[in-house]
Amino acid sequence: MRPLLLNNGSTEDSLAYLRTEREYKNCLLMELPRGDWAQTILRQFFNSAYQYYLYQYLQQYNDPQLSAIAEKSIKEVSYHLRWSSEWVIRLGDGTEESHERMVQALQTLWPYTGEMFIPAPYETELGIDLAALQVSWQLKIKAVLEEATLDVPEKIFMQQGGKTGIHSEHLGFLLTDLQYMQRTYPGCEW
């Protein structure tokens, strides 16, 4: 099967396997190591809640293709949000050890959540109201954390840069694994 050629001459493979770190635009939260189960679940919960409210917003967007993608995507992310919320509650309000691991995960991950709501130039161009999404996100996070007997951390310094192409060292390791075959054997077909 031939790869789909995009408007700028790129293919799906070149976008995935040949971009440099700076060409990736993602929240730093998503490139952090998985850590233990508590950290993996909490990161999934934070990201799923963000995606849920973003996709809700984008369903109303004036670009029919973007709104259709959001409509289709919200079904999947709704499942992930429900699933990860249940696990956050189960672990936070579970055993002493599971609660402590969730507290540690919260301390590790919380400084990376603020970046989701700092507008990158491409989000500003699209007119995405991240402040409105942040209010909904915070309400959901607070409700689930309260049920999990976990405290929402105090305001602290928030990490940022991933959405503008400035990443942690962790992304380099991920890309090394992801891009190894294509960079070692250029033009190889799967």
C-alpha cells in the first residue's frame, strides 16, 4: 500500500519517523516516563480529561473536517476518561500503599499539567479557548481527586515548552526507539 501524500509533500511515515524533536508539538506530560502503575494511570487521567473537553469544544468548531474528527474521537476518549477516573479513585482511596503511590504520582505529574492550558501559536490561530477548557478540566480533576481522597496540589511552577517544540530529554529516547528502523534503513517499506 502506498503512503498517503499530504499537501506539503510529507507522508504519514515521514511525519512519524523523520521529524526532529523540535518538530513535535506535544505537552511535556505525555513524554514523561510511565513510572509505576499509579503514575501511568494518573497521567492517563489528566490527559483524557483534557482531550475530552478539547474534543467537546472542537465538535462545535467551524471546520467540518476538524469537528467530525472531534466527534468521532470523543467516543474513545470518553471511555479512557471513565476508565482512568475509576482507577484514580480505586488507588487513591485504596490501601495505604496505593494511596501513597498516588500522592507521589500527583507530586511528580502536577507540575506538567499547566502547559495544556498555555496557548501555543497554532492554538491561538485556531481560536481555541483554553481558559474555558481549563475550568471544566479543573472541576473534573478536583471531583475525582476528592473522591480518591487526594488533595489538589497548591499552585506551583508549571513546566512548559513541549507545545512549541522544546522538550525534555525523555522525548529523545522515545524517538530513538520509534525512528530507529527508518533512520537505519532509509526508505524501507513495512
